[in-house]
Amino acid sequence: MPRVFLSLGSNLGDRLALLRRAVELLAQVPGVRFLEASGLYETEPWDTVAGEIVDRARWFLNCVVAIETSLPPATLLVEVQGIEGVLGRIRSDAAPEAERAEPRTMDIDILLYGDRVISVPDDLQIPHLFLHERGFVLRPLAELAPDLEHPVLYRTMSELLAELKDDHQVIASELPRRWFLR
């Protein structure tokens, strides 16, 4: 089964409880085996401008999880979007750029699916198109898989993190490393 990395984030409600529940729900999906999760990171919303003061209540709590799955990528996408819905995410009709800036109870993105490269416009992009540009994704991904090579950029996650030019704050949480266990 391919190893898949997912980014999870929440900036509405009880963020920690929502992330824990998302991990529980992922582990219950037939054909999915939960492997590990990164530590948690508090992160500035992506729509902020460098130097802008943003209330910490609007910040995201983010992590990356590793799973193995027998599900094809499109089916996995349907499953994670279903989990988002169960956890209260409401997708708006806003343009994709505006939707990315909206607060949400849960956001789950497929970052990498083994070494596959998939491009279905307006539907599924693997590897995630922006993973190499965002600290809130790269820091936890490099924590879990520092030597993993990006299948398009041919750089390891550690190398991509070292080259990152993202000014948004990404602060490691003080919660225990195995935060997802109750």
C-alpha cells in the first residue's frame, strides 16, 4: 500500500478536539491504516500579509499525518472531504483563492500519495501544488519524513524546508508529540 501524507488544519471551534477526531475518523476508513502524526503547529492564516497582526484566536492548529491506503487517490479525496463535512466544514461557492482564506473547522489536503503525480484540474493535484511554499505544511512534513523526495521537484522535504521563503509564523505547540492519543 502506498504511503500517503495528509495535511490537517483547523481554526474554528475546539481545534485540538477536531484534529483528534479527524485522526480517529481517518483510522476508521476501510482501506486506511493510520501510521503517525507530526507534532502540532500554531500557524498564521495564509491570507495575512507579512507584519499584519492577526488575533491568535484566528490562527490554525496544523499537523501532517502519514497513512497507508489501498484506496485510489480520488476515493481517498472523497473520504477526507466526507470527514471534513462530518466535522462541520461548509464549502462555500467562493472563488478558490477566496475559499483558501476562509476559516474552517477542518481542512484536510492530500499532500503526497506515494510517488504518484496526478493532475485533474479543479479536482485533485498530487503532489499538492503549494506544499513546497508553505511552512505550515513543510515543517510538520519534514518532521515526519525529512528524507522523502518530492516527486516533481526532486528535493527532499528537509531541503525544501531549508529553502522556504514563507514569512508566516509557524510555532511548534507545547502539546506532547503524541497529541492524537487520548
